[in-house]
Amino acid sequence: MTETVQIELPDGSAAVSGLWSSPSGADLLYVFGHGAGAGMRHPFMETVADRLAGIGVATLRFQFPYMDRGSRRPDPQPLLLDTVRAAVRHARVRCELPLLAGGKSMGGRMTSLAQSQAPLDGVRGLVFFGFPLHPAGRPGTARAAHLAQIEIPMLFLQGSRDALSELELLEPVIEGLKPGATLHVLQGADHGFAVRKKDGRTAEDVLDEAIATFERWRRTT
């Protein structure tokens, strides 16, 4: 069952929407931020949340303020980071389950930035569904500089055809991080985890692999 919630921002002057999903017997909660161009109700977010529920993982999806306003332009970074912190705080107050945090693309990157600046209360690890290492067509690693400041385990679920994260750039970045940073490559998948017919697999196959990897990682980390 999924419940709509309101998440208060730090100054108490505003709130953002959230979706709380907690299957019976859940033993972990994942605070799950959306990507830059699609909100918490995007089919990818819905599907991942449903699949995580199937392995006993509760989720808190949340909107960044600009998405709640119906805008397509992301908020200034300080507000995005405040929103991540507010979502984690909401999860921490509402339940006593162990916490992971992260998200799809921008949602994951903002979570890692927040963690690098000051540890997110109670968060034991970060999981990224497609970390956006660079803008499409502009390869670089500047967006990863903050990752070296993070001291909790991280899991990167990355498509081999991700135009926002070329593997030849991402692989050495992750190898250079503290122990506990894990890269899992989803062969044939793009940034949205879509695949081509010629790859001989489906988007369902990719998500099966991603969720199975999430489950193994969280059980052994």
C-alpha cells in the first residue's frame, strides 16, 4: 500500500509531496529521489518501488520543489540538498528501519552531495540507479569529485550505454574511492535502463538484474 505524505522543508515554510510504501515485514527503507526531468510518479520510479517492495524494502519517494510546482527547471542546489535532508529526516522520524538513500540520476547525485557535506542521519549506504557523471555529449568527471568524501558504502547500478556516464570515465573513479564503492554494469542498458532488441534482453531483464544486485549488496554490506 502506498500513502501520500507531506515532507516539511528545514525552515518550516513549505513542504513537498512524498509517497510512502511499506510492505508487510519490511526490514529496510530506501529514500528514493527522482531524476531531473521526471517526478516521483514516473513509471521507472513506480516500477522500482514495486520491485523493492517485493524483496521487503520500503521506500519513500519524494518530489523536489520545482516538480511539485509543475516547473521543468530544477531548483538551486542548496534547496535540492535541503529537500534530500528533509526526506531522510521524515523517514528517520516515521520509522525505525535501517535506511539507505539515493535515487535515479539527479536524485542520486543530490543525495551523494548532501552526504558528502554532512552525513545523512541514520543512512547506512547509498544506491544510485544511473549516476549522472556528466551531461550528455560533455564527458568529464567533475561531478564525481565529492564522492571521495563519502565514508559509507555505495552501489552504482549503471547501464553500459549510459550517455551520462561513460564507463571508461566512471570505472577509474569508483576504483579510486574508499572500500565499499561497488559498480555493477547492466549490459546493453542506457541511462533510463532501456535496451535495444539486438541486445537480446528486455527492460524487464535489466530491472530483474538491478533489483537482484540491490538485494545481494544490501545483504552483504
